Amino acid sequence: QQQVKQSPQSLIVQKGGISIINCAYENTAFDYFPWYQQFPGKGPALLIAIRPDVSEKKEGRFTISFNKSAKQFSLHIMDSQPGDSATYFCAASRTGYALNFGKGTSLLVTP
Amino acid sequence: DTAVSQTPKYLVTQMGNDKSIKCEQNLGHDTMYWYKQDSKKFLKIMFSYNNKELIINETVPNRFSPKSPDKAHLNLHINSLELGDSAVYFCASSQGSFSGELFFGEGSRLTVL
């Protein structure tokens, strides 16, 4: 059973545009929501993470928006660059339990 | 200086063979994991060890046997390989059990012919 649902499966954005990836969850006990970035041939790497006590977290061009009541969170990549082309995974976890990954979004940023 | 290193990076083998993948982390973490990534990129946890103790053992065929000789090493042995075992296997580590901040290796791509 997929505990974190991620969309879209793939995304094409022009350079300079905004990339938006959405995730939804059901388990209200989740208390940590990271995003991982994976380049071809590499392992996933933690990009940015948020806890449910805040609604937004920004690190450079990457922002997580969190809506606790809707049980949704999203990743926004501002001024998207070709170097951002990668697969992005949202995830969620609760204390004492393993991380649950979404199915991933393949992002392509065209020049 | 690689934080989480896996060997080998590629394995190509015939059905029915046995193979092993080794993983080492130099981050001083106490928890290590094996994940399987299939052709659709889905990441599925297989096993986790905390200080050499098995703490996660997902529904994985018993042909897969992890072994952690110490907290810096986690190996994966696979017996009687099947076509469906073809995937990329990632080792990861974290400080503390069930931490959401995982550090992944570069993966070991297994192809079973």
C-alpha cells in the first residue's frame, strides 16, 4: 500500500520556469517530510525537508509548501535549470518507523 | 572520500547463481539499510540494521540474506538469482534508527540473464 502518493510521474519545464511536484499522504502521524533528488547513475540525496509545524521552507531556489489540513506537500523549484533535471522523490516518516517514499517524478528542464 | 561506498557497481550474472554486494560507510552512523530500485525507479526498503541488529526485514524472499559484521558494514547476499531480481540495489546509512535523513551509496546494478 502506497503511503505517499506523488504526482506527476514526469514533468518537462523550460529553463527559467517553475517546477512543481505534489505529494499526498494519509497517515496523520507522519512528522517528517523530506524530498530527495536523484541524478542518473547516482543514489538519492536529501534535498530539503520540512516538519509539520511550519507551512513553508525555502532553501535557495527550492521551496517546500506544506498543507497539514489537506495532508499534502509540494516541492517548488524556482528558475528551473537544466542541471535540475533529475528524479525527485517525496517521502514521509513518523518517529520509530521507516521512511516511506513516493514513486518519483522525472523532471526534465529544457534549455 | 566516499561516505557510503558499494561494491561492485555492476553485476551481470546468470539465473541460479549466487552474488554478494558489499557496503561500507565512513560517516560514523549506527544504522544501515538496503533498498531496491526497480526499473520504474520505485525505492523499496528491504532491510535495516542498527548497531548490527536487524530492525527492518520487509517481505523479501529468503534468498536475500543481509549481514552486518559491524556498524560500518552491511553486506547483501543473494542466492539462486531470478530474472526479477534485476534492479539497482542501494545501501544507505543514517544516524539513529528510522531517521528520515538517509545517505545513499551510488548503487549496484544487478542484471540477471
